[in-house]
Amino acid sequence: MTFSGVFAHRVIPSKPSLRFTPTLISAARRLLAHALLHDRSNHMFTLLSASCIPIHSFNFTYETLTQSEKSFIEILNNEIGSYDRWAARGPDAMLPEVKLEDFRIGSQFWSLTRQHARLIVGDETIWAKFNQSCVVWDTCYPEENYFPTLIHIRDPRNVVPWTLTHVDWNGSSDGHPRMYAASEVGPQLIVRLKNDKPRYDDSGIDSSDPTLMRRRDPFLFARKFSPDSILPLMSIASDVIFKD
């Protein structure tokens, strides 16, 4: 299959990926590797899902990301179920490189600096621990654990520890957040998403670093939106979504 327009010569050869396996990490690492090689001036690397939408203008989003010298990635500690996730490959499978006290949970959607993108692509040690099949599949979410754990271990100081992608876990199903239907899309929803605040690390990292509290970086993206939401979203794009 050939592509034209903005996708010409930019399609990355795909490989099968499957939930509850490290293949989702592999896919993100391939994307980062190609993005790093594509343009040496690339400053930030953002991973979104097909169900994500922007909730600010391009200029607002661009300035927020490029003015930051830190990555935005949710890094949560002492979460319910942390041990089960850590031991999903076996009770000793992560040792000695990834101790339970260093294991972290977070959103698989992030915005990373070039420094952290290179860190992920070049990592072999921590990746080897996560690149194992789980023996308990229903507590196996490698893509939500590998990235925050690696950066927490290697470079925790150069991170804003929250995701810029808003999700609503009320009414979640099968480990997936709520999906907005076309009938729910309107100005009030977008305004609420813009005004909502990111979730902070339960360990209190938000209060221990006053510079992070002053930032109050807003959500830049939101998910999940159903495919039939495209028309109502487009109808309010200029007047609501891209109006800052």
C-alpha cells in the first residue's frame, strides 16, 4: 500500500501487537526510534491513541510542549494492585533490576523530551525484565508500567509526573476508561475537560516541589471519543476546541 500527502514515505512498518503483552511497549519504542531519526530538531515526542482529540489550539499545545525542559508522564507510587502487576511475570521475575519499591504505574500516553526518548530506545536492562510473558494475564499491563518505571529509576528529576491526556474512569469497562458518545459531545464537555486538573502522584510529589505546583500544566488531549463523534467535534472545533 502506498501513501500520499503528509503520510508519503513516513509509514512505519507495523508488527502485530496484543493487549496484556510487551508488544505494545515494542510498538511505542519503534515509533520513538523512527521519530528520533526523522528529524534531529524534534524536541518533544507525544504518544496518543486513535481515540484521542486535542482540546486546545495547535499553537497553545506547541508552546506548552516546546517551552518545557521536562517530560510529561504519569508516575504513580503506592497504587492499589502494584504488587500484583510487579509479580505478574512471577514473584522474582523483575529482580534484581526492578525492585517492588521502584515499580511505578502510569498512563501509557505521554510527552517525552528527546533525552527521555533516547533513554527508552537505548534501554536494554529494564526492557529485558518487562519483555517477558506474564503468567497472570489479568494483572499484566506492561505499557502502563515500563515507561514510568524506567524514567523513575533513571531520571526522576527531569519529569513532570502527570499525563497531559485526560481520561474519565467513571463507568470504565474491562480496564478501559469511559468512551464519549456523539450525543455527549458539546461545548460544555470540552470546557469541563479543559478546566479539569491532572491527577498527581499519591506519594505527594506535587506538594514537595513548589515549581510543579506553580506550573499547573493543563490537559492538552482527551480520550476516549467514539468514531461517530467526529461530526459533532468538527462542528465545535473552531469556536470551542481551538479557542484558547
